Amino acid sequence: MSAEVTTEERAGILLVDDMEDNLIALEAVLGSLNEPLVRARSGEEAMKALLRQRFALVLLDVRMPGMDGFETATNIKRLDQTKDVPIIFLTGVEDDPVYAFRGYATGAADYLTKPFDPWVLRAKVTVFLDLYRKNRQLEHLLSREHGHSKELSAQLTALEQQLAEDTPPDMTDLRARVHEIRRLVGQA
């Protein structure tokens, strides 16, 4: 498979934080990954963005006015469309085990406290981007295999109908159809 990433495989990273400086810092750390970075300044904005497009990952601040990070994560995990999007919580709150527990309890994949090591964050994000790409490739393969299966099923149905007719089928045509089905299956 080609190393080139198609536009369809690029999902982007949703950056959710109410502080402009934090969004700028995240963009600086993740910009070199050459993936679309989408900003949301609140939980509400994050939910709207998630419903508009696919994301490989959400980086989510815990403390925000209105809908906080925990409530936002809970809403993300409730929707069929977004429930599988990984979430990494980012928080300035000191290493309080209760906050980390709440983050993981909402379904977060990871939890980092600020200030975080930019190299560690970039490495973690890269892992989730790779997983996203691999999942998309599997979806494409399964879709293609499903299409082949439907085509084979239609051809077999046509053969069954031909064999069921009162008049004997043309054996040349039957052999050609069997050969085509074998080719589709990869046995030709």
C-alpha cells in the first residue's frame, strides 16, 4: 500500500480549550504532523465540530466554562457517530488522582497534566493518527470485499436461474461464467 495519505484518510485533530494561548501552544506542538488542526473554544463548539466532520483524536481541556471537559467527553461517548473517537484530556490541575479517574471513567484514552512535554504529546497523537489511518484502510478493504461478495452472489444467482430453466444451458456460456467467478475469487 502506498505511503501517501489520501484526503479521505486525513481526519484531523480537534483541539478543545477555552484559552487562546493553550490553543496556540497546541498548534505549535502539533503543526509539524501536517494534519488538519481544528479549534473549539468550548464543549458546545467541540460537539458541533464533531458532528460536522470526522476526527482522529480530540485533545480536550478539563476546565472550561459552561460544559467542562468531563461533560463534553461524556457527550462525545454517548453518540454513535463519535463514540469511538479517542480523547486525551489536558489539564492544568495538579496531579489529582480524582481528576484522572474521572477522565478515564468518561472513556478517555489518556490524561496529561500541563505543562506537558511536547515530544510526549506529539508521540501520543502520532499513535492515534496511525490507528485512525489503519482503521480507515480496514474499512476500505472490508467495503471492497463486501462489493466482491455481492457481485459473486449475483453471478451465482444468475447461474442457478440458468440451470433451473427447462432448456439445457449453453455449456460454453456456463464455463465462461464459472471462470469469471473463479477470477473474482482469485482462483483463476
